[in-house]
Amino acid sequence: MTSTDPHARAWQFFIVLGLIGATAAVWREPRFTRPEHLVLLSLGVIAAAVAAAALHRTLLPLVSPERIVGDASRSARQRLALEREKRLVLRSIKELEFDKAMGKVAAADFDDMAGRLRQRAVGLMQRIELGEAGLRDRIIKDLSGLKKGKPVPAVRAQPCAACTTVNDADARFCKTCGAAL
């Protein structure tokens, strides 16, 4: 909030309301009430106002339209978090492929888990590439494509020349035979 912002914030309303309530509670009490009782009464009314402000802040996102908050430092942090998550998902895919090659994962389970991980990786890459501004439009476009029955684009892969095993696009060595790609 800047000093020229003409609009009051909700927390300001609740604080003023709490102060007015505490003043009214003290004023309505008889003159012979002890000071510590009045202080506790005032603190109770102000605590109720703070609790009402917290409840307001909790319930407001449920009833208000969605807002996109754009902050350069926040988006940089968010981009780093997306990059980190992308690296973790790609590492999970490679570990899953290794587990399948070692016989630890059944083929049906591998297909299911690898498909979900690849879709997540593609989504993260698109989100990083597009940024937050174009993400909403891209999601709407992809969802409308899914409703029409269009397939989701898959991650590119490269086959090994020695053993024909399909490897990730960023792999340098074959996951089965270890040959350089």
C-alpha cells in the first residue's frame, strides 16, 4: 500500500472496529470496575477483532476472483523452484528407467509411472518456457485440445545405435549397454 492509495485495507477496518469495540466496552462498564478488568475486557475485544481479520483473510480467496500477482523477485524465485522441480522429475525418470532395466519395476507399472512423470516434466518445461503470463492461455488451449481427443505431446527420445534402446533426449550414454550416444 502506498501513501497515495485511497482505499482502506481489511485489516485496518478490523483494527479500528476492535478499538471502537474496546472503547465502547470500557465506557459501558460501571465506574467502580477495577482497571485490570477493563484492560482484560479491552484486550478480549481487540483479540476478537484480530480473529475476525484472520477469518476474513482465510475466507476471502474462496469468494473473490483469482488474482495474478506479478513481482519480479517473486517470479525469479518461482522460476528457480520450477527449475529445481524439473531437475528432480527428470532424475526420477532416469532412476525409474534404471530400476526397470534392473528388473525392479514391472513393465505396466513403469509405463504408468513414466508417463505421469514425463507429462509432469513437459508441463514444467512449458511453464518455465512460457512464464506465468502465457501459462493460463496455454493451459486453456491444452485442455480444449484434450477435450477434442488430441494427444499430449511426448518427450523426445533417442535410440541407441548399438542396442536400439530408447534413451532420453539429454542422455549422453545408453542406459542399457553404456555406449556413448
